Amino acid sequence: MRVLGVDPGLTRCGVGVVEGVAGRPLTMLGVGVVRTPADADIGHRLVAIERGLEEWLDTHRPELVAVERVFSQHNVRTVMGTAQASAVAMLCAARRGIPVALHTPSEVKAAVTGSGRADKAQVGAMVTRLLRLAAPPRPADAADALALAICHIWRAPAQNRLQRAVAAQHAQNAPKGRTA
Amino acid sequence: MRVLGVDPGLTRCGVGVVEGVAGRPLTMLGVGVVRTPADADIGHRLVAIERGLEEWLDTHRPELVAVERVFSQHNVRTVMGTAQASAVAMLCAARRGIPVALHTPSEVKAAVTGSGRADKAQVGAMVTRLLRLAAPPRPADAADALALAICHIWRAPAQNRLQRAVAAQHAQNAPKGRTA
């Protein structure tokens, strides 16, 4: 199972690719951040995120994209940007017939640290250990993206088989590119 | 000035094209709704909205896309879907080098009815009158999309000239399609 984790954001969109199955050691295939300038207009920022994510999808061909589920309890301005960046991530995946899974921040923290209220440092430390890295990935958004991918591989073996079957059917029924 | 107004939503995304300049009678070139099934998964809904909007952009070649500015005060679930649909609209426009303008619901209501607190019926009635239609466009999302386009044409003649200049420069500097 190869999963691209996406920690959505307009300024820094974390991306990380993890391969493996539940119960076996996991392998990191790539980690990074898609950045867009805070002073650019929103349309151009979304286009830049789309281009960045398309490159990650082209390079790593994940079987599933795991995206952080966005809530609107938090800061209004931030949450809108996060929702918009996550929409681009879900769009890029679905357009290729790749299934999308959403996980909440506390599900991700609980999966990798055992506590849904773990802090960033703890998540970074566990991601480093679980993927046998030399140092925690920087920035935190990159580590969070890897944690999302790990969370998905561990939480949902049965769900993954179902989603891949559904996605395969969708891919047969619909063209993969966009219409224009 | 030809403007595509988009009233973003996952279930019903209103679209309306209006042509004209401030101070002269306006012309409606098209109005409709891009619908997606509420039981489809979010990724496929966003792909359907992208395809629908691409068709509207192909058919009408607007110079500007006016999108409703989303706030997160309201219902949490609804606002997330609205933010995601608006992200797709802004992405589709910016990818083609078409400038995007955002207007708040109260700006739109004030522009077409004179009151920022007008109800849906009042907006529908004024859109019908201003565009010399036989009846108010249905559903309300379609009328709201036309109201957004009218609002933009009336509010921002100077802003429009600036945005078109900036967009022309962006279009020269960057390829219009997506990378994949």
C-alpha cells in the first residue's frame, strides 16, 4: 500500500509518501512541502498547489491520498485556506481515480503516538522512529503529512481494499483527465 | 465586460454570465446550476464541479470570474462544502489566467437591491428586472450567481481594468494548463 499524505495549507502544504502494510516496518518514499507566496492572490496560490501536488502524484503514483479532515472551530482565516487547499488535493486525486481518505488531527496523533492530544514534537519524534529517519522531517507540516500516511496504513486495511475496488470501478466508468 | 458569477456549493453551484458596463443596460448570456449528488464522495463531487465549470468557461469565455466570498460564521458542514466548491471555481479561473474577484453576500445584495439585508425573493426580483428576464431564474443559486456578476460589473470598473492588466501579465509568465 503506497499512500500520499497531505497536510493542507496555502502557505505550506505538507506532502509525504509512505509505503507498507499494517504490522510490518514502513518505508518513506518522499517528503516535502508545496509552498505558495502569502502575497499572491488566492487563485494563483491554488494553481501553484495543484501543480505541486500533480508532480508528487506523477512521481510517486500513490494508491491512496490521505488528507487531513478540516474543521471550522479554529481561526476563521486559516480554516478557509486549509479547506481550499484540501479541496485541491481531493480534486487532484479523484481526477486520477485515486481514492481519498480523510483523517482528523486527533486520529493521526493517536495513531502515531498513542495520544490524540500529542504535540508537534511528539508526532515528529514518532514519525522519525517509525520510518527509521536520521532526523525529524522539517517543517512540521512535512512530518504531519507522513503521520497522515502512516495513520491511514495502520487504521484502515479493510477500508483500503474496499476503496480501491470502488476507485477501480470509477476509473473504468469515467475519463481520468479534466474536460477542458 | 463579460463576467461569470459563481455561487459556490457542492449540491448546487449556481452559475450565471452577464455582459455589460456600469451605467448601461446589462445582458444575460447564460444561467444554470452545476449539481452533484449528495451521496457521492467529496473527491468525485469536486471533479464534477470542475467539469461543469470548465464547460461554462469554454462556452462563454468570461473576462472575469466573480465568486461569493465564504465566511465561516455559519453552519460548519455547509461552510466547508462552500469553501471547497469556491476553491475549485477560483482554481479553474486562475488556471486559464482569468482574474477572480470575491464579493460578500451583503455586497451583492446591496448592489442589486440597495439593501445588504435583502432576502432571496428581493434579489431574484431585481435580477429579473435588471436583466429584463421573463421570470426570476430558478433555483435561487442561479439568481445569486447572476447577482454576483451584476455586482461585480457595477462595483469595480477601475478594479477590473487593473485586474485584467495583472492577469495578462500572469498569462504571459506562466503556462495556462496544469502540469500533468
